Amino acid sequence: MFKALILHEHSALIEELDESRLPAGDVEIAVAYSSLNYKDGMILNGLGGLVKTYPHIPGLDLAGTVVHSQSNQFQPGDQVICTGWRVGETHWGGYAQKARLKADWLVRLPTGLTLRTAMGLGAAGLTAAISLEALEAHGLAPDKGEVLVTGAAGGVGSLSVLLLASLGYQVAASTGRPELESYLKDLGAQTIIPRQDLAEPSNKPLESARWAACIDSVGGTTLARVLAQMNYGGSVASVGLAGGAQLTTTVIPFLLRSVNILGIDSVFYPAERRAATWARLATELPLEKLEFICTEVGLADVPRLGKDILAGKVQGRVIVNPNQ
């Protein structure tokens, strides 16, 4: 038997389940930690049609120890991470003491990380690292100028600020929570941009050029404003839609300033590249600051926090301990 947070169509309950209920997969894992992401909030609140079948165990991320394996890729005792592959959406996820997954979805825990710090990073950390790699591939370097991070107090935003600052980038952090200015500056942001400065539509197809690059988790009007403010040849890594899915803009930034918009997806990020990206996080992120970003909770706290993250009330990263 194992404990899990079970979603039913109109409720979320902590229940005891028999291992025989676990879905198909060739690796069984004793889950040590999971985490809370924006998409988890959507799933917990029945939004977006992401879950098709109930009952369901949510949790996009998990880290734990292999208990049984039918794959030659992993052996009992191996410590592994899973993010993406629609785990927690179409396949039972990490808000449980046990999980059964496909071996191809797993990454070995890299040297330098613990299971807990891995979930302090989770999909948010992987997304931040993929975003930076995409921006670097399009010419970004620390001497190119300011890099803007929108939604900076959230999970992807906080880790993006921390990662960029640790690598010597000049970081501007946009947030709608002025009380978190000191938090963001402690992560390495040099400038704080009030969210309202980017939240109102502009009637200008181009504004004064300022940003060398941007990691944007907001979308909507904010993304449109950022595109109009990019330096020549600058790139925006688009990672989220907390501010809306619609994008009303013009082609002028692309035509006159050679601006790039880069779509970032960590769910189906190629398996052969994931290990290297995780290794980069383990070596280049100042892990001593990660604890400053994280809050640890148990399964009973998850439904409440699922509402809070959608309302923009969650700061940094939430680590979920299913054994608490």
C-alpha cells in the first residue's frame, strides 16, 4: 500500500492504494519528493482539459529511488529524476509515495544534486536552463546587455534570475509584487521592473530598444511589449502564459530589428539532451541559494497551493514531500 493525492472529478483526497493500481511502466520508484508547477495548479483545479481520466494522481515532477526495474537502463537503488513526458497529466505522477514509469522518461540524478535539490529545480529549473541554452544558441552572451525575466518571482522566473546572475549576466526582473524586490535582488537581479510597466498595451510597433534577451513566463500583453523593446537581433524565450495565451503584436520587431521569439518546451525535450542540461544545472547553479527559493510541504497542502499558484501568490519553488 502507498499514500497518494487522488484527483476525482470534483475532489482531491489523500488515499491509500495498493501497488497493483499503479499504471504500466518498466521502472517502479519510491518517490522522495515532487514539486508544484503552474501546470500542476491547472490540473489540480480541472483547467485546460489536461486530465482525461479519473481517478488520477497528479504531480508533473518526481525524484526518488528505483525499487524494481524491468529495464537494463536502471537497477534497484538508482536515484532518478522524472519531469515531462506528460507524467502527472496522462500518466499518474509524483504526488504519491510510489510511481511506475517508462525507463526512457527517467534521468539519473547528476553528481552534485540530492533528490530534494533536484525537486527544488524540477521542471522549472529544466525550463530555465533550456531557455538559456536556446538564447545562447542565438548569440546571447554576458556582454550583450540586459536580460529581462518576466514573472520573476515564480518558479521558472526565480531560477532564471539565479542562473543568469550566477553566469555573469545583467538581470532585470519584472514582478507585480513590489514586496519581493529584496528577494529578487538576493537572487542576483540588478534592476526591478514593475509588472505594470509591461502590462498595458502600446500603440507603438517599436519602443526604445533595451533588452538583449528575455525569458518570458507571462505571455499576452507583456510578451507583446517585450518584443517591441528588444535590441537588434535580440531573442525572447517564451516559456509560459500566466498573463494570457493571446499575442497581439505586429511583425515590425521581426522585420526591422531581427528579433527572434523562441518557443520553449521542456515536456518533450529530447531525452539524449536532458542529462547534459541537468548536469549543467548541478554545476553552474549556486545550489547554496536554492534553499532560499524553496518551501517544503506535504500532500495535504497541495490543493490549497494549487489555487495560490494560479493566483500568483506562490513565491519561488514548492517542494512536495509525499512521505511527510
